[in-house]
Amino acid sequence: PGAPMRDIFRLSNHQEHGFNSVGPEWHNDGSFCREVFGYVVYHIIKAPEGEGDTRFAHLGAAYDLLTPAVQERLKKCASINSNSGAVHPLASPHPVSGRTSLYLHLGMTGAMLENPSADAPSCEATAGVAGVTLRESEDVKGVGEDVKGVGAGAAPGAAAASAGFGFGDGSTPAGLPTATPAGAEAHGIAPGVVAWRDAEMEAFFSAFSSLLDNPAVSHSHKWEEGDVVIIDNLAVAHKATPGAHTKAAGLRILHRTTVLSSRAFDPPPHLGMPHTLDTGEHTGVFGAGATWAEGYVGFRWGDWGDRGTPH
């Protein structure tokens, strides 16, 4: 309601002025699309007097904080959108800067896939994969490299272990459900691809959220009326703070405009995963125990009952 045109998504903490209670979890916009969104423009029409920040997190800096073993494991994983079935890599090179970055929607992910036996391809083999060209131009520098100075000096490796983000040692748990022969053949799933269970989803989603909450990689933006923020949607995740959804903070109206990416954001071919796998057709694809949440809201983790609706 109240949006000046159909291409502007209007958000508000008052239902008469826009959609409310959306975006409380870390996410990237457009995860339901195969191409996702390339850039997102936020324009605050009415800034609240009280709480109502939007938090932004640098996904390349977050990846750099992980131990090498965890980094390697995440490169072999992909998420499935619970609403559309679009499959996106969990850690992959940014299509312009080439910097390895994370990507996960914590509110609309219905399943997670992993191929523990996948061998990392050579640099030559990855050039151009899924439309990705590493370092497309020497003139393109600093793309997604700085969010209010966040991420510029994030220390790699051991920092994650000392911070206790809870990603484990990088090993794949034993006994994860594998694709059935019939399911693998029907959906183009390579042998060895496994699906996560509730336990893996719960632990990882909580750890991922804690990682992006780390002040070393995130910034909480206090809106001033008229502010415009433009983000690279494949380099920066975001979420609304709780105050963004309450009337007590004062009226908040935010306009969001998105730009569709020119490239499909698919898992790299060597992982042996399809670009789409409908969560409504999972019967028989993986064995018993695999997590498979279908619908607008994906896997519900942590204190989901205390949060708003993901978007």
C-alpha cells in the first residue's frame, strides 16, 4: 500500500503505509530468482525517531573470518529456496571482483545440499562458470569491498575459532541422506550429493547469523530522512532490526527498488547440482531424515517465533 509505482516495494512499521514485519533475518534479496538481484536501492521516506536501523554485512569479509577447512567445505554446499526451488552456491567468487563471498537467505531456505567428494576445479575451469568471470576488468576495484569501512581489515582464519561462531572443524557429518538413484537421475543430481538434516541446519544457520552479527563485518545504519543506500546484493547481506517493525519507534517508511542480475547464480557444474530443485517434489529424491521445508517461510531455526516474517 502507498507505493508510488509497482517496481517499488514499500516497507513500513504501520500496515496502512506498507508491508510490515519483513526481513528480520540476514538475507540477500531475490533469492527466489535464479538470477537473484544484482543491486538494491533503499530510500528512507520517513525515518523513525527511535529504533529502526537496517544492518548490513560484508559477505567477503565474513568468509575471510572462517578457518580454511570450513571455507573449503562451504564451497561444496548450496541452498535451495523454499519458495521457488532456486539453487544457489553457499560460497563462490563474486562475478565482478572475484572475491569469494557467502550467500544464504536465513528466512527462505528450505534445504541445503553438499557434495563432499567434489574436487575444486582449476582457476581456468572456473572462469566463466555460471556467468562468472574473475576480475573482469582491472579497472573494477573495490566492488563490494567496503560497507562504512566494514570488512577492510577482517583477519582471516583463526579469528572465527576464537570468536566461537560454531561452524565446526570443516568436516562433513557422517550419515547425511544421499539422493536415491531414481531421484538423482530425474533431477540431475550427481552421485555423492547429500542433504542436511535438522541438526545441521539449526547449527549452521545459528552460526551464520552470529558470524554476520560480528561488528568486524557488519554495520548498523541509523536512518536519517532522505537517506539513499545502494548495495551490491551479491557482496552485502542485510536485515531489519527489531525496532523497524514496532510503532513505538515512530513511523518508518522505506522504499526498496531492485535490479535483476544479468547472470544466473547457479552452483558450479563440478558440484553436480541442478539450478532448480522444487521443494514440493522432494519425495523420493533423498532418503529419510533430510530437511525439506516448502513454502514462503523456509526452515525455522533458533528463536524464529520471536522474529517477524522473512522477505
